[in-house]
Amino acid sequence: MLRAKGIRRLSYVIMALLAASMIVPFWSVLVTAFSTRFDSFQPGIHLWPASWSVEGFRTLFSRVDFGLPFTNTLIVTMTGTALHVALATLGGYVLAQPGLPGRQLIGGIILLTLTIPSQVILVPQFVVFRQLHLLNTLTALVISDAVSAFSVLLMKTYFEQIPKDVLEAARMDGARHARLVWDFYLPMALPGVMTIAAFQVVSRYNMFTEPLLFITDASKITLQIALKSVVQGKDTVSTSDFIGPNAQMAGVVISILPLLIFYPLMQRYLVRGLTIGGVKG
């Protein structure tokens, strides 16, 4: 009993340290963003601003036009997520069919692709997009990572958990594949769909390498690329024009603010989706 309590307390300490390692840096970023330009240059971790100021945000908005980059990011995120969910659903549905020839082999090959780093295929993607004249288009960002093995296998796992008698009754009533997917599979696998959608929204909103590689047209850049020049301070030409850490951290806060709103709304789907989806492989 004493040993169990000791292990539990040690677990609490470790979890508290892990939480602090993530919360303290974020809090320091937030405090720096709301500090004056002079105060933000002070070294060390900032736990409270010497004086509250929105000077950094004013500087940021005067240097970056957020309208077009945010619209591009929204288009890529929403369209890409919808495409990814649709393809993962169709792929999972096909793999969940017991009569599919070579079902185990196909599933194994798809699982094997999880071992391939995404960075490895960036150069082949660039070559293909250039040949298809997709560079400097939002389409390139939408179809990049249009489907993944994780999403397909997760949907397959959900679909395999649907009661067989329900599906047999639907087939006896004359339900075709499209109706089975829309009326039975999707409603019963909604946590899995929401899990994939949530991960895709976060991934595509934070997409950085792909826009940096595939987009050079200023009218097609995304929010993360637009913020890069401000955060890195590469647009400055003089000491007086130098972007202070408060404006740089304001850019970080602006970029993650939508995700801070999104995550609490989707948390129950993320937790439920990953736990239920991992019951059966």
C-alpha cells in the first residue's frame, strides 16, 4: 500500500514537471507579447510584464496584412481536411470488407508506409507538382497529405466494430454501398471521423514546410509563412526598424490563438476517438 502511494505521488510529480515544461514557456511567450518593446529585450523567462502593453500587436498588424494569408490558410485547412476525411473513410470502408481479396496484404502494405518519414517524399512531390503545373497554387497544399495510413487504418478499425447484424439487415433491405457508408458506417464511426478531422485541422493550419517549398507567389502564402518574416525579423533594414521580441511573440500568439479555441471544443472527440479506435487493430 505504501509503495503504491509512493509510486502515485512520484507520478504526480513527474506529470507536474512535464506540465510545467510546456506551460512555463507558453506563459513566457504570452507575457513577452504583452510587454513593452524595451521590457521584452530583458533576458530570461518572463513570468509577469513590468508594464502591460499591446505595442507588440500594433507593430505586428502594421507590418503584416493578415487578411489574405489567413483566407488562404482557411481554404487549405477546410478543403484539405474534407478531402482527407473523405478518402480515409472510403479507404477504411474498403479494407473493412471481409470479402476483399488480399485484405491482410493490402493492410500490411498501408501500415508499412507509416515507417516512411514525410520529409522523404517532399522532393518527389515537388517534381510531380511542377510537372502538373501545380506549384504556386493552393491545390498543391490541399492534395499534399490528402490521405494517410493512420487515418485509413483508424477508420477501418471503427468500421470493423459496427455490429454485423445491423449491416446484414441493411443489405437485406437493398442498401447499396453509398447508403451503407452514409446511413450506417459514418454515424456509428463519428468519433473516428471527428478524430481524423481534428488532427487534420491542426496539421494543415500549422503547415509550414509545404507552403515554403511549393509557394513563392506572395498572393498564395499562408498565415504561418506570413508570420515567419516578422518572427525572424528579416524585413528590418535599420536599428530603429528592428522588430522587438514583443512583436515576434505577438506573432506566435496570433498564430496559435485559433488552435487554443479549437482544441477545447474537439477534446472529447480526440480522447474518445483514440481510446475507442485503439481497442481493436
